Amino acid sequence: MKFEEKCGDNGSLVGRYQSYPGEKHQPKGKPITNGEAEFYAKQEANGKCSVPRKSLNMYTWQEIQRHNQEADQWLVINRKVYNVSSWADRHPGGRRVLNHYAGEDATDVFRAMHPEPDIVQLYLKPLLIGELAPGEHSQERHKNSQLVKDFQELRRIIESMNMFHANLGFFFLHFAQILILEVLAWLILYHFGSGWPVTIFISFLLTISQAQSSFLQHDVGHLSIFKKSKWNHVMHKFVMCHLKGLSANWWNYRHFQHHVKPNIYPKDPDIDMGPLFLLGDSQPVKYGKKKIKYINYEKQHLYFYMVGLPLLMPVYFNLQSMQVMYLRRYWVDIAWVSSFYIRYFITFGPYYGIFGTVLLIYLVKFLESPWIAYVTQMSHIPMRMSTEENRDWLSTQVLATCNIEQSFFNDWFTGHLNFQIEHHLFPTMPRHNYHKVAPLVRSLCAKHGLQYVNKPMLRAFGDIVRALKKSAALWVDAYYET
């Protein structure tokens, strides 16, 4: 049995090896879609067709799972099979995100990461090559089909509750907080001069502004504020590049990999911190057995305080952002980031000079760094880390994340990332709605025997160091074993 598909506007027949209108071909026959393919996909979406298209090819999971290489990537979304190999370089979230799901069912991750799936479907249409054979499960056989169905039903319920609709007033107040702190710092400097007490005080004001800007850029980076993605993208450039001086593209490509495969080594860049830190259970043993000792990892839980906390923002993130912008020629980001430094030189240069202003910028980043390091690491480092296990979306996220108890302060201090589980399950959801869906997520986890971890903040801070110490002990045992 074969399922029939609708035709394009020109009535062309499209099978496994036939191209869509407007496609170009590489020497080996791989299609490369362009704008014309998108046009015809829109024609199809508008129902303009007249001639039946050739029935789609049927594929088994065994066939699909063979196409999981960087140059040969197939995905399954809602039982449809897509060949994204030659389109991956133009994927707005970066090619690695697609490669992380090559040969797998990507239905839930596709829905989670795209707030406008109908528009994204226009880009998928030219990449469609077939669908799962009638006898095949919608997901890989080792996955719990009932759990997957229950999670998809949960998402439908949440959508019906309008939990993906943002309260613009909430985000306006958050943005106003950032601007008020920036203006207040300048007014205090203007009125009282640039003495040490004033400099220290305004540094703390600017640190709060920078940390809260980090949380706001996280919101717009996930397209969770405005209904139109393009407005989120524009706002993301402004907040990440102009207010923080970091590349928006660099953050997107790095952070989206973390979201689709959290705590999966080596797919999640956030846990690939060697040779400085060894995380989880397997990486320390691997280094130990190979007798790798760049640093005395037995002390990593101690130098986390001296290196990891203070240098994350001013050194690691800044250098990586600049390197990526330069090597990949992100000219728009470079222009926006330049405006960050120009603004600081204009605002603070008359009081501190160029060198003093640079010191002020990096003093603020130095003060912000422990705040962001604790908030971002407390929900992941103590949790399960592994190599690829190809779990369902719910299990993948819940095993790799944990929540921090809710309070007004915790919500503000973490930018609502104390609801890390809900954020990872529904990345495009506005954060002010996390607490509303948390009981539903907790109930679903209980039904399927998944541990829903919710802990006090101070204990979560301590768990980072305890996890580092545990990993260090594993390295020591493997390194010194005879």
C-alpha cells in the first residue's frame, strides 16, 4: 500500500529520485532547493494542484537509520521522511542541530523548536522523499509509544490553554528594568563623579542590568515573545549584540545544540569542556584510561571557583563569540557588537577614558559571570550525562535537567530558568507561563516513572561542586589503576 500526496502547481510527478520545480542538482544528483522551490511549496499549501502526484516511497526504520552521517541526513517528522543533506548548511539553527537527529524521529523536537510550524513546512516540502511504511511504528521501536503519545497530547492541551501566547506587558517591564539600570548608572556617575565608591556602585547596577539582559536575550533567542519570528530576531540582535556585546548567531547555533541533545556527549557543547573540566561519568574515565592529565583534575571542584565562575563571561564567552564572528564573517553581528562598545565609550569615556572604560566593561562581565554560571550550570551538571541513547523527547529533557524551587526572588534571579524542565520541553513558551504547566508536566513524569527533580537553590549550587568532585574521583581511579 502507498499513500498518495497532492501535486504541485505544475502537476509534476515527484517520487524518490525526481526533483521539485526550481531545484538544482549537484554532480551526484543531490537536490539543492532554492527560492523557487519555496514558491512552489507555497502554491501547494494554498491548494493549487490539479494532477495527482506519484505516490511516495515507503521506508523502514532500518533504511532510515543508515542515513545518519554528516553528508547524508534523513529525518522523520510526523511519519514523513525528509532528506536534509544538501539543505543543512542553510538551516537557520545551524547544520549540527539537524545532524544530531539524522536517522531519527524528529517530530517532537521539530515542534518544540519552531513556533510557526506551518511556515517551516514550506521549506520541508521540497525535501520530502517518502514516508514510513504502513507496518512501521511512528517512532523507533525501542521508544515507549504511549509516553510519546501522552506527551504530544500534553502539548495539545497546553496549546489549547494559550500557554504559548506571551504577555507583552511582562516583557516590557523586564526590558524597562534593564534600561532604567543603565540610565541610572550614568546619572549617578554624572552627578557624583568617578570616584571609587561611585565606580563600585554603578558596576553593581550594570551587573544586574547585564544579567537581566542575558535572560531577555534568551527569551527572544527562543522566539518566545513576539508572534512573528522576524521581530524576535531583530530584538535578539539588539539585546544580545548591542546591550551585551556578544554575537546572536554564535549563541543560537551553540544553544540550540544544547537544547536538542542536552547532556549528550559530544553533541551538547555545554558539557564538552575538556581539557579544563571533565563532566559526567564516562568522560573522566575515558581521559583517565588514556592517561590524559592536562590539569590535575582531582582539584577541578576547587578551581571551578577560581576559573569557571569568574571567567565564563569575560573570557570564554567573549573570546568564543569574537572568534566565531570573525571566522564565519557575521558582518551584521559585528556591526551590532561594535555599537555596544561605541555606546560605552560615548557614555563612560568622558569619565574613565578609553582604557578605563574597557576595564569597566570587563569588570561588569567579571561580576556577572558567577551569576550566569551558577544559573546555567545548576540545572545540568548534576544531572545524567551520557553518549547518544536516542531517547524520546520527554525522557531526554527530564533526565538532563532539574528545577529549582519557585519564589519571587528565584524567578527574578534565574530569569525563570528555575523551571528548566518546562523550558527544555517547551523552549518557545513565554517563561511567565512555566509555573502554570509545571503541575501537568510533573503528573506526566509520575505516570511514566520519570523523576521530576525540584530542589532548593543553595543545594543546587552545591550540587555543581559535588558533581565535579564525583567526576574527578572517577578520573583518579581510572588514571592510577594499574
